[in-house]
Amino acid sequence: MQKFGADEKIIRAMESHHGEYPYSTLESYIVQSADAISGARPGARRDSVENYLKRLGDLEAIATAVTGVEKAYALQAGRELRIFVTPSQVNDVEAKNIARDIAVRIENELKYPGEIKVVVIRESRTIEFAR
């Protein structure tokens, strides 16, 4: 950076953002904080990609293990689990119970940051044509 004529504060911030050099400027603290926030995102670090994908698979597996569930998708980086149930097998009350049961299983079986929204969709369509 010195070679390219960068400001001294920028050089010190870049040197110290992994804690290898002392924090000598306000910018050093800001860059270190921004790096920590960025690195905390699911899948941001290469070594955590496998864990991230496993977590998404585990979420979907918990949901699909329940009777009446057709499909389950982990969305928004695993912050939402959308579950589709068979309307002929699951009524409205059971759909609510399924959502609660799956949420409890996730709380008990998985480690995750923040919260996970569990959505159960029970949809029935009837189509007629007038001619």
C-alpha cells in the first residue's frame, strides 16, 4: 500500500485488522469490526461452507421426517424453513401443530445463529372451466 501512495491511516488499518499489528488508529478498529461482521455471515468463510450446507440439509431433513410433509425448503440462508404439506392428510389445526413441533425440534437438535421462521403451507386448489 505504501508503494501505491495510500494514506498512512489506511495502511495501519489494513495491517491491524486481523490483530497481528496493534490498533493505532480509529480506522483500525472500524476495519476490524467490519471484517468480523462480514465474516459472521453464513457461508462467508470457505471452511464454513460445508457446515452451512449441512445446516440447510438438516433443517429440511427435520421437516421432511414429519408425516404429511411433501416438500421442505430452507430459504434466506437458513433463516426460514418453508414446508408444504398434503392438504388431504393435514388439516389447519394439524398444520399449526406441525409448525410448532418442527420449531421445537430445531431448537433442541440444531445450533444456529438468530432465529428460524417455520412456515407451513397447506394449499388446496380446485379448477373448473366454463365453456
